[in-house]
Amino acid sequence: MKSSAQNDTIYFDQNWKNAVKNSATYYRIKPLKIKTKKAVGYNITRLDSVYVINDYYTKTNKLQFEGFSEDKEAEYLVGNAKWYNENNTILDSRDFNYKENNKSKLVFPKWPILYLDYKIATKSQFIGGLEFCLDCENKNKLFLGLGFGVTSYNDTYYGLPDLHLSYNTAKFLFVKGGISDKHAYGLAGMTVLNLLDLGFGYSQPFNNDKIPVIKGFTFGATFRFSTNQKVYTQIKIM
């Protein structure tokens, strides 16, 4: 939900687009900041304070949503959030964070990202490695990846290093370029919340006479695994 309003009350239509008061379905009291520990009950190292988000139904003035967010637009929720219907019954309740000191919980480091990649051109390639999110604060993400995999050629297996840069947009599209010691490639396609990228492109070998030769139209699939929720495109449920 986006808003550039500066007054104390922000109005939205039924699709959560900015609206004038007379045509609004929902409204939000201007978000104020409070300390993170006071909001969610524990400290978060990277987050000193959060915004209090309260949304209401215009017709009844009853609560539609309550929660906390890193930003005043409520794009990145923190802690417990609740959604209500017009009868003030809870429709959904979610926890958007975890206690960092919970040592009994096994988690992967937030950064970097583990990626697994499959591509097929003249030959199949299986690659795994780490990605670094160079710009995770924005909706459009930029990933720099470094990995290593294998491909087979004439019944012989060859190591295949991978260096790539992937630009993933909030509109579920991505473009990706990369190189190994044998070839360069480019892909474009769709991303499923940045969890899974599916694309088509082309691979060009550096030397047609030196095997393995990876050349031609290419299909690629990339999976990402991370506990850093900013890596993934966020979907709001209203």
C-alpha cells in the first residue's frame, strides 16, 4: 500500500489505492514510530524502531488491520499483525518475525543467500553457490552470485564455475547475465517472489573447439533460500 499523503488520516479505495475521503473504503491514522522492543516484545539488532499501523473501515470506523512495520507504507511488517472483518472478527493473524536469541531454532544466516541453479543448452548444467543481495531495501532486487557446478560432455564430467548478476523486479520479471570459464550467457523471464526464477536466453562459448562447448538457446531455473525476508517480493493480504 503506497501513500504520499502528509495529513493525519490517509484514505484508500477498495484496492488500497489513494483516494479522497468521500470515495474511500479504508483509512489509516498517520503512522507513528515506537521502539521495536515495546512493539514486539524483544530487540531486533537491525531495527531500533517501527511504525504503528492501524487501518479502519470508513463506513463503520471499525479496525481493519493492526500491526507494526519497518516503513510507514506497511510494506515490511514486523511482529504480530491482525486483519479483521467489518464485524470485528479476526480474519487472519501472522507473526512476521522471530526472536534472534532463540538458540533452539535452527536458521540459516540471513546473508548471503544459498542458490541452486539448473540450465540446459547443448548440455545440462547443475550449479550451487552463494548470492549477495546488493540492493534489498528496494522492491527491485539486485543479486550477485558466485558458485560452482558440473556438466557432462562425451561421458566426462567438467567443473563449471559461475559468476552472475540478476536484476529482479517487483513486477515478477528478471534479467540475468553470467559467465563461466567456458561460456557467457544471458537469460530473461519470470520470477516467483524471487524464490524461483524461470527464464530463457542464449549461451555463447568462448572457444568452439575446446570442450565442453555450451552453446545455443538456454532454459534456466534458479532457486533461492534465505531467512532474510527482504530477499523475496512481499505480498500483502488485506
